[in-house]
Amino acid sequence: MERENATFPSTFVLLGFSEFPWLEMPLSAVVLISYLLTLLGNSSIIFISLVEPRLQTPMYFFLDNLSLLDLSVTCNIVPQLLANMWGPDNTIAAWGCIAQVCIFSCTSCTECILLAMMAIDRYVAICRPLRYSLIMNPRVCVQMAAACWASGLANSLLQATLTLQLPLCGHHTLDHFFCEIPALIKLACGDTTANELALTSLSIPFGMVPLVLIVISYIFIAQAVLKLPSAEGRRKALSTCSSHLLVVTLYFGPAMLLYFQPSAKSSKAKFMSLFYCVVTPLLNPLIYTLRNKDVKAAWRRIL
């Protein structure tokens, strides 16, 4: 009995939005449409930046990585969410739960650092325009992206290892629509100090440090823009940063509200996670393409 209590369950039950049964069908339709548009939008950005030589720049290289992260988050969570909404069985296999934990931990932390790298790229482009191609050469861009992915992977392995060692004592019902580390910690029947400490301490390098780098970068950018002599030059400089600033706000805003309010209601946390996992990956390609003349011109040339 003691050994059985200590083992990881073979399946988990995801309650999802069961407290709002009237909402599940319309919500599933919204999630499905968002999922298809997310696949189309992010795949299109990756495709067009690969086939269009004019878009093979550091900015679009980082944007490709952002689209790949958004695709990973969406494909990791939404299919299981739709299956649970449409089917009578709201379970997920243990291997699927572990995969969701690992992929979500990796992509979320990688995206935090990637957004900081994109802010540094914008800083170099505006504040050091004459040396931009020298500083942001392809080798440096690859190294920056590799550092983002490696950091996220290291965090994922650490968090998954600590989570798999939790004694769950037969508890296998998650009050969430996907497997997330805080939800799994709540199921533990033993000491979770190490897990909570790791979750809190790693929020500093993956949450606060990137945000500080972004703020510092844009302080220097604002100073450089204000020194430009013409209003047209200031407008063009700000237009290159507005998309990134909006994506940063959409990403860090819900995440900070979610993770820095541990006393938030379960339903509120789930809807904020839904926005973070479904809506944000949908909006990112729209934000970067709707007002982007280079992307529109590239599509016209291809079509």
C-alpha cells in the first residue's frame, strides 16, 4: 500500500471547465477556431521568412523562434483540451501529463528569455544602427537563440524531475484543463518545500531578469528616439518596437497576474491560463503581420 501511494498515477483526471457546463460547447468552438488560426498564422510566418530573402534578418529570425514556441504551446495543450471538452472521458495518460509539464515549462521559460533577446535586437537596431549588421551577425543570433532554448530545457528537466518525485498518495484529479506544475504540487501529500522553492527561485532568472532587460533596453531606445531630429524618423523607430512591446505586455501581464497571485480562485486562474495558452499564440502573428509592410509585400510577391 505504501509503495502504491508513492507511485505516479497511470492516468489523471482533468476537471477543466466542468464548473461551467453551459460554457463548454461555445468555448470549445472558440478554442478550435483559435487553434486552427494559430497553426495557420505561425506556420505562415516561419514559411515566408524562410522563402523570402528580404525577411532573413535577425528580427525575423527571432520571430521564427517565437512562432515555433507558440506552435509548441498550442499543439501541446489544445488537442487534449478539445478531446476532453468533446468526449465523455476527461482523463490524460501519465506520459501525456509529463509531456505537457515538460513542454510547457520549457516553452514558457524560453519565450521569456527570447522576448528579452528581441528587445536587445531592437536596442542595437535603433541605438547602434551603423554597427547593427556587425553586432547582430548570424552567428550571434544563433547563439542567442540557442541560449534561450537551452535555458528553457534545463528548467524543464529540473522542474519535471522534482515533480515526478512528489508523493501523490493516489490523488489524480487536477482542477485544471492541462497538467501544470502548480496544479500537480497541490495534489502532493508530502513535503513540497523543494518544489515550491524551485518554482519561486526560478521565477527570478526566467521572469524578473528578462523583464528588467526589456525595460532597460526600451529606456535607451526612448532616449535615442527622442534625439532624432525628424518626427517621421521618430515614428518609424517607434513603429518597429510597438509590435514587440504589445507582445511583451500580452505575455508578461497575464503571467504575472497568474503566478504572483497564489490566492486567486481556481476558475480565474484557469481562464487566465486559457488566454495565455490559446489567445496569445493567436495574437502574436497578427500583431507582427497586420501592420508590417515587409511581410505584406513578401506575400504579394509569393502569391
